[in-house]
Amino acid sequence: MPEVNLSDGIVTLSPLRLDDAEAHLAGEDEELVRRLSGGPGTREGVEAYLRHCGDQWATAGQLRAFGIRAGADEVLAGTIDLRFAAEGLAPGQVNVAYGLYPSWRGHGLATRAVRLVSRYAAGEGGQEAVIRVEPDNAASVAVARRAGFAPGKRTRSEDGTWLRWYIRDLRIGTP
């Protein structure tokens, strides 16, 4: 796995590792399950996903999953991932998805993480970053706006949920 370590002095992003499984399971709550994973995590399922993430890093795959780490001890506070290809994305668009564990919400960490990962995506050839948000997810909408994303189109997810796209051009400087 490549050594990727992105930091702004407050938040550090590094690839998710197998030893993040316990912290992830401990931090998972109903909000993360509903908005990101679609079901409660199990030890086996989380470990399988983390191995998949490691494989994607090792092969420069379409998924780049980071742990959002905070504090001097770089405690796992949440996750953020990039998908360089996904249904509905145009060539050059990169999907950004993130979630923080409950005790870390409301401190600006997600905005910092989105800014860091956007710079990384630009360096990897991404032209536009896309955050797809359910309209009632005010916290995620606020993160997208604070990170310099502008509202775009609306689409429906596979399960019929409306999603508002927030888009940031990565070819111009990222904050």
C-alpha cells in the first residue's frame, strides 16, 4: 500500500487499514448506517471492506478510501473516500463520500477532510469533485458549501432517493 498522508495540521487523511475495523465499528451509528453503508457493520463485513480498500490502493484502483484522523494521536474520527468511476459520473468526475463518528461531528473536521481529499483528487487527474447529498442532510450540505462546492443537478439513487449534487471544479485552486 502506498504511503499517502495528507494533513492540514488538524486533520490527517491516510488509507484505511485493517486495524481500523474496531474503531470503525465502535464509531458507527444510525446516521452513518442510513446515509453511507445501508446496514449495520459486522466485524467480518468491515474487515472484508478494509481488505478491498487495501487492494484498491495497491492496484491504483478506482476507490481510494481514507481514514479521517484527528488529534496528536491521529484517532480515527471517520472515513472519506473517492471513487474515480461510478454510475452517473462523467469522465473526469470524482465522487466524494464522507462520514464522521458522532463524537467528532460539528467541529469542522469533515470540511477539512473534503478540502484535503479534493486536492489529492486533483493531483490524481480528477477534474470535478462531486458530493451527492440527500436534501434533508443539512450537515452534509453545509460541509459541501464550506468546502467550495456549488449546487448542481438532482438525481435519484437506485433506491429512489433524491440526491442533490454539489460540484467543485478541481482544475482551479482548491481551498
